[in-house]
Amino acid sequence: MTDTRTTDTDTTPTTQTTSAASSVAGTLQNGTTAVQDAVTPMVDKARTFARERPYATAALVGTIALAVINTLRGKRA
């Protein structure tokens, strides 16, 4: 038996897949940059607050920790 199939190299699925993956990667990179631009000022404010008010920061962290523990206390794995 002979193989009568032909191959077309101009529209290979790998080229299309690579193009789509590249497009998605570019979109994700742009989205990541936007998130970093939005979050960075908030992180800087939180860091400044923590440096200026260490006791208030400790109280806030303790309160959040207790809230998380109480939320998870009644759950069964």
C-alpha cells in the first residue's frame, strides 16, 4: 500500500498555534502590567503605614488572623 496523502506546509497548525499563543502571551503581559501599575501604589501606602505605625499594624494583623481562624474553625476537611 502506498501513502497518497499530501502535506501543505503553508498553513500548518503549529504556525497557527504559535501565533495564537503569542497573541495570548502579549495580552497577558499587558494585563499583568496594568495590575502591577494599579497595585504598586497601594502596596507602597501599606508599607509606609506599617513603618510609621508598627503597633497599629500588629493589631490589624492580629485581628485579621483571629477572623480567619474563627472562619476556618467550624469547617471539616
